Amino acid sequence: MSQKQLKEAFVSNLNGTTLLEISVGFSIAPLCLLCRGLLLILYYLHYGKPLSSRKYNLLLDFVVLISPLLFSCTVLSPVIFYIPPVIAAICAGIFSKIYSQRKHDSGVSFRQIVNDFQKTYLDPEYIPSITLFRVYINVLTSISILAVDFPQYPRQYAKTETYGTGVMDLGVGAFVFGNALVCPEVRQKSCATQQKLSFLTRQVFSIWPLFFLGVGRLVSVKSIEYHEHISEYGVHWNFFFTLAFVRLAASLMLTIFPKSKSWIVAMNLAVFYQLILNITSLKMFVLYGSNGKDTRVGFLNANREGLFSLFGYLAIYIASVQVGLYLLKRRNSVKEWIEALCSLILMVLVLFLFLHLSQVHIDPVSRRMANLPYCLWVLAQCLTFFICFVVIDLMLVFTKLLVSGASVPCCWNILQPAHSSKKHDTETVPVEGDGKPLHICLIAAIDKNQLLFFLLANVMTGIINIMVDTIHSKTSFTLAVLHLYMFFNCLIMYILHAKNIILKFW
């Protein structure tokens, strides 16, 4: 077999892992974020000032926020269930140290502190958990697209062939979910006063970068004969085409149907698509082609997975618009967000219940078809991931209240503590003499240029695969390559953010 065939075989015919293992793995990122925040607060408590060095800020962010993810999906994957408890124990130790050393009135009981915490006012205009979710999906995807070509990356985490749940199967679905949370339909305040045709025209213009990136990927992959997993999207289709067409189709549908009822539209679309798969020969066509022997003759046969999975991804997008509308409802206090969390948790439980029923009575999860169980799984898993970030953020808000003046990048802004009579009396962001923020957070840096970060990761992945025999790499070499790859990508984003450069030209 040629090197191309070896690499294609290496990522083919896989069956995924359990939902529990995926959920445990995804809990590592929020815990790392909590650890980073507590370390910054502890530093402020000890020195009376924030960590001022940009170099050390970058190093801390990379070591605490990125490196554990690299280890957890390679050498530490056999002990993945032990990693979250270990990180949680470290966080508990740091919090205990902060609580014991805080400069606080000793006469105030812990119960009173909790009561005051619930009444604390937060900035309703900024929901950091949305940013954290979108950035971490980008980071995890960027790690996986290169790591999957190394033997240290567990095969059960890679994309499944037909049925199953692998970590990478969440990739496109989670990207679709994250994009829908901040799409124009969610952010738009007064769509009724705007012309629908004008709005759709703007949406067509806004997706052209995705379309051209899709064409660019297609041409480059075919021209250098780069290895590709054909059953993922097809011969000519790819990730960028899916994102572009889903966004355009969703904008069209949401100009016809009311946004407030988008979950009904999504449910009907997903159920109807599943019915068509089951009662017609469409399922057999998607899996085996028109001749039943996996033919790729003709455009439809060649790209059947990418084309028909659009219905499932569209349902995910439209359902996520409803989630985005719910999240952007104005909430001012911690108590209101705790109530919202309870609603989100209930929603997750219902989705997992329907997922179980659909897998038992309809079909297993299939990313290849983006069937109804896949849609339910993506929504449930993404909401679970998002809930973790909200919980972590509230924990950091609580800790910041214990240490007056402490600040954590990409965390909720405290407008008014419960014990204060004046607004905006806490959490001033430290600035340099020229007025620029002292903190340059890696999360914020990636968020500013998310598409560039993902594109750079794809280009670097291709270059490394061409230059390196990834399949036969030793563990130490794999870890070194993955760390250098991620550090280079993060460093570029960090520099652009420091210079306040946003490479968006559409």
C-alpha cells in the first residue's frame, strides 16, 4: 500500500466510543479554565496586582488551557476517567488556599457569602460562556485533525465509518451549533423592520469566504493527492461547503418561519428526514450508492454523504438558533443565571432521553447520514459542554467576590456586588499607560480570528502530514510535534490580538 492508502486506512472503518467517555473527556476543558482562573486570582491575592507579563500570560494559558487537552487525547487517554477528578482536586486546593487567605470580614458566614453571591449583578451584554464554547470547539477540532494521524490518538476517538459516536464525530455538528448561537438571526434586534430580500442578500455575501475555502481545499487536496476519508463527505464535498450551505439554507428558512418557533421547524425537519431515510431506499443509497456496491460514479453518488447530511446539520443549526435566542435573553443577576442553568439541564436530560429512545427504536447515531439520533446527540452534548462553562464561570465570579479587585480574562464582569450600593465598583480591567489592556487572554485572541485559526490549523496539518510519517511516529516525537503545532497557531493569534488585528475582509 502507498503512504496515501495507509493513512486513509488508518482513519477508516472505526466504530467510536461511549457517550460517557466523550462527556468525561469534554469536561477537562472547563476544569482547565477554572484552574487558570483560580491561579490568576491566587496570584493577585499574594502580590496585590495581576500577572502583568504578556509572555507569562501566554505561557500560563498554553500550559493550563491547551497542553492538558493534548495529553488527554494521546498518552493519558487510557486513564481519561481519572483526569477530571485530579484537576478538580487541584482546583479545590487552590480555592481552599484563596478562601483561607482572603481579606474578608471574618464575621460573615459562608452562608451569607453564598446569599450575597446569588444577588450579585452581572454584565447582561456579555456572556463569556458562548465565547468559551466556540473557541474550545475550534481548539479541540484543531488538535484532533492532526492528532488523529498519529498512533497515540485512540482509534475510538476518530470519526466512525457508518454508525457510532467518536469524539471527532461531534466536530461539524458542534461547529454548526456554535455558529448558530451568534448568527445574525439571533443577534438581530428588529428583523421585522428590515427587508427580507436585503437580509438574504447579505447572508449570501457573508458565506462566500466559506465557499472559496471549500474550493481551495478541494483543489489543493486533489492536486497533491492528499489522503482523505471519502465516506466522510464524498469525493468533492468538504466541511466548508457544508457550513456555507447550512447557513444559507437556515437564513432562507428563518425568513419564512418565525425565529421564536425555530425548534419546531428543526424538529419537523429532523423527523421528516429520518422518516425518508427509513421508509425509502435513501439510507441504502447514502451508505452504499445507487448500485449497492459503493459506486462513486456521477456527482450525486460521489458526494452523497455530504449532500444528504445537509438536512441533519440544517436541523441542528435551526434548533441551535432557538438555544441562542434563549441564552441572549436579558439576565442581570447570578440568581437568574442559576435558574436558566436549571432549565438547560432539564433540556439536556430530555434530549438524552430522546436520544436513548431513538437509538433503541429507530437507528444508532450516524454522522455519515446526520440522522435524527445524531442531531439529538450533538444538541445534548453541546448543551452539556456549554453548561459546564456557565458553571465554571459562576464559580470564578464567586471567587472574585472573595478577593476584591481580582480579575480573570474572558470571565463575567461583575457590575454590582450584593453588599455594595454603587454600580461598577468592582473589577476594573488593568491597563497599560497607552490604554491597552494588560491582560491578553489566549481565549480572546483565538476568538478574534476564529476562522483564521481553523484555516491555519488545516494548512499546518497538511504540511506536517506531507513532511512526517505520522503513522510510525514515536510517542515523544508525537507530543513534541503536537505541542509545537498548537503553540505556533496560538502564538500567531496572540500576536494578532496584541496588535489588535482582525483578519476579516467580508
